[in-house]
Amino acid sequence: MFSITGKINGEKYILKYNNKILDGDELATSKAKEENLKNHGNLGMPPNVKANYLSCEDSAHMLITTYVFDEIISQEDDWPEIPENADI
């Protein structure tokens, strides 16, 4: 699950993604669905997924943060934290 607040054309919008469901302000959800139809390469999709960035949480997050919002204001998620000693 994640929630992103960002700007599109100077206006603030919110998108939420939970269990493959995208919800939020109409303009932002419409833009996300439009961008989902374009070929943006892999964007974190698992190898077995050939299309539909919004079908996977990682690729949905990358699509939204890269192609939907002009500026990210804040983000929240329920992902586990990366340990300090992780080799990244």
C-alpha cells in the first residue's frame, strides 16, 4: 500500500494504491491510467508481467512517481524498512 501527494500543473493531488486498486483525485487517477497505456519499459515489473504497470505495486509506484506527478510532495507506504547494514 502506498499514498503519494504531488503536484500536476502546480495543483496538489493525492493518489492511493492498495491491493491493485488505484484511488484518489480524478485528474491524477486519469493521468495514471493514461500513462499506464504507454510503453515506459520495465519500470520494476516482474518478468512474468508484460503490460499494465498498475497490476504490480512496485511498477505502479515507479509509474506514478516518474510519469504522473510533476513534483512529489510526500509519500507514505507500509513497506518494511531496509536494514542499516543492507548491501544496496
